[in-house]
Amino acid sequence: MMERSRTLDVVFLVSAAISLALPNLIYSGVFFFQTLHIMKWTIALVPVAIMAILTGVVVAWRGSERTGFRVDLFGWIWFALLIYVTVQPIWAPIKSIPTFYREWFFFASLWGFYVLCLNLFRESWLRPILWLASLNGTINVFFAELQVANNVNLFAPLKLILPTPGNYIGNTGQQNMLGLWLAITALGSIFLYLRHGLRETEGWGRFFAATNLIFLPILLWGLWNSTSRSAILSLMVGIFLLALMIALGRDRARLRRLSLSAILIVAVLAASVFLNQGRSGSLIAKSVDLVKNADTVGGRDGIWKTSWAMAMEEPVKGMGLGQFKWNYLEAQREAFSLYPDMKWQYTNWAHNEYLQWYCESGLLGFVILIGLALWWIVSFFLYLHRHRGSPFPDSVLWSAAFLFLIWFDALWTRPFHRIENSLWMPLAFALANREVLAEIAVGKIRFLGNPRGYRALGVIMASVSLWGLVYLGQGLVGDVTLRKAVSSKSAPIQRRLMEKAYGALMVRDVAERQLAYHYIAYGEAAKDPEALAEGLNRLLAAFRQQPTAEDLRRLLDWAGKLKKQDLLRYLVTYLKPGTYSIRKE
């Protein structure tokens, strides 16, 4: 591990705790135009960027030999993948530059956090961070219960709860994402119980152990009531991995605690069925539907068919990082030619992270990612085989169980595209790889252990992180400016503020659409045909680059009102064949 000081330890621990344990409880609120995600991104990524700047400067100044800073082979392959998606637009022209930058900074942050954790994270820190995450999950369950009870204004002056009455989502913003977060925190809570129990602790340790046992049934209650099948099954996968490792390690005490945890899971399910028949009934109905209509895979069959059609459009080059949603409607046109009975729909995500990655990164990016994952999985099971018969390290127990949990969830939802959840993966890899890949020495590969290379890497880490903070800061200002614009009742002020927000790359695509909507609304209200035409032209230009279902609906509506036959013929090609007709004038 990297040479460190007490000050650096404290700074990194606080930064890691904020980035990992806080974002799922935060939402942006009405002060921002994007009321959910932008503050989650800020809370998750700013601490990572600050630590990357500090670490990068130290490594660039003192070098790897004096600091002990290193990147393992796993990290170098990950870095190569980052380089690949960076240069991919050279041969795969992207539709949306703002989207590419957002996704690129997210992906780069995951790699940066992996390197930081590999060098700086102490295994003993896992306990407080998992406890804080469980506290976060517990609070989210209470918030979700208040939401379905229509009591979101209970803390009205503080606006602590996302104002979505009737929706069981907490402050995560989506039912499946609440389910995933509760699965992650429930796994962490179970791990803490396996590791420490209750009787084997004392002092503050007993306090944390006791409160953790209070959190666990609440987390399980929320998980069942989220009705997220993917999250529930993912937790089962994680628990199975825990059971496998504990059994191979012949750790009877922990196996007994895991059995008690399994009994608690069943007991909470029974309580949910008895006490909350509405939501448990919904979960049962969704599960029965999944069995009866297995061919639709929970309504994902059309999305996967369209995603595969997209992948086959550019199987080698790919569409570019973050470009899936902007190619979906066009890919659906091709999918209808292959599957005419398919239902028309629009989505931003493939609901399968591996399929979406193939669509965006192309063949080479897919092979590198899947090859890296398979290498790790094979190494992990070889590690289990070599060390069976003795208890496995705590870091490996939690990390492997977590990774299999989130990998399974990625088959059905989009955990990698929520930074507040995906940021846990670098931590899990870093902790596990110290053991699983310990025998692979990068020093034997001479160019990877070059001291000058590490100094250059330090400069890159610090520079890119500083650039990312500037990029994010401009995006925050631009987003707030958009909020001021839509809140204004003056058309000239709205326009001026939107044009100002357009200058921030992070929100440029959002500002572009808002400007189009502004001109359309103003032209309609003021009966100004020039303003209306300007707005429609802007919206059509945005649609050609970034087609969405909402903009398609707006353009179809106006094309019909204005009797623009050529525009109608173009737009209806995005609909399901046979569901439309154009009257000849």
C-alpha cells in the first residue's frame, strides 16, 4: 500500500464515506433544474476528485518508489479500456458530445477511485462505511413509507423527502434503484453481523453491532416492499456467494449466523405478506407474471431485441460511450422489420448493462470488458480452491459477494449508470484484488512499473480531476441558470438565461431543448410565426441528433397542425409500421 500520513488517512476516510454512504439520501430539489441526479453526482464525485488531485500531485512530485503508489495489472487493463473509449469517437462519430463527456467522467471516476482504494483504503474502514450505508438505507425505507402514505411534507421546511407521493422509491428516484440500494445495504448489514456478531463486541463496537441488527430487518422490509424482483434475486446471489465462501472456509460460527440471517429474511417476508398485503400482493403478481410470460422477461424482450438490432448496426465500431439512448428509436425501426409484432416503446437504457456496453463500445470494448471480468472470476475461483479449509479474509467475503450481487442485477437493470451505486464496485475490486490477484506482480512487466510512467500518471490524475471539477462547477451553474430561466415570467429573461446555460457543456443538450420549447411556447402565445418556426427548427435539429419519445410526440403534433406532409412522413418512420396513416390533402 501507498506510504501515508494520519492526515491523509483521515481525509481519505471522510471522502470515501461521503462518496459511498451519502448520495442515495441526497436529491437536488427545486433549486436545480434537474431535481434528482445532479447533486447525487456532486456528492459522489467531488470527494473522489479532491483525493485524486492530492494523490496525483504527491505521486508526480515524489514518484512511485518513494510513495509506494502502484497500479496492478487489473487496473492497467481498466486504464486501457478508458483510453479506448476516449479515442473511440475517432472512428465512431457520436451524436451527443455533452452525453459523451458526462459518461466519460463517470467512467474515469470509477477507475480513479479503484486506484485510490487500492493504495489508500484500510480494511478496518469497511465496517464504519457499511454501517453508514445501512443507516442511509434504513432512512430511505422510512422515507419510502412516508411517500406511499402521502406524508412527504412531514419535514416540509427541510424538504428532506423526494416529493413523489404514492411511489415507494425513497430518495433514490426509482423503484428498482431503491431495491438495489437496499439489497446492497442488506448484504453489508448481514456481512457485519457475520463478522462481529453481537456477543463478541464491546464498547462502541457493541453499539454498532446492536444498531446494525436493528437496521437489518428494516432494510429487508423495504427490499420486499420495493417489489423489485431483480434486487431481491441479486441479494440471494450475494448471500449464496457468502454461504459458499464460509462453507469452503469451514467457519462454523459464521455459517450459523448466516443461517440466522436467512431465517430473518423469511420472517420479514412473512411479516410483509401479513401486514402489507397491497405491496406484497404486487410483488407476488409480478413474480407470477414473470413465470407465466417468461418469454417477455418482465417486459424486456422488446428492449433487448431493439438493443441487439442497434448492436448489429455497428457491431465492430459501436455507437460511442453514452450514445445508446440517442440511437434507440432508429434501432427500433430496424427491429420492427425483424419482429413486426414487437411493442413500440422508448427507453434510455438496455436494461442489461452488458448488452448496452456492446452497443456503445463495439466488439473490442466488449471483448476487453468481458475478458477482464472472466479473468477475475477464474482467478477468484482458483483462489477459493487454493485457500479452502481456512476462513477467508473479511475483505474477500464482502467484496466477492457484492460484486456477484451487482453483476447479477446488471443483467436486468442499470446499476452501472447510477454513480452512487456503481462507485462501490471499485472499492470491492480493490479490496478483493489485494488477495485474489496478489500473486500477479506488475513489476515483472517492466514498462508497467516504470517510475517515470507513474509520475506521468500522477500528473494525468491530478489534471483530469481538476478539469472534472471545473466541468462539474460550470454544469451546476448552468443547471441553476436553467431553473431560474423556467421560473421567470419574462420571455426575454428566459431566453437570455437559457442561452447563458447553453455555454455550460455539461447541460448544453438540456439547454438546447429548453430553448426550443421556449421559442415554441412564445411563438404560440404571442402568435409569432417566426418564433414558432425557430422553435420547431431547433427542436427538429435536436431530435435528429438526440431523438426522444417526448420530442417525437411534440413534432408529430405540430407537423399535423401545420399540415407539413414531408415532416410527417419523416417522423412516422419512428413509429410502429401499420399504426399510422397520413391523409392526402
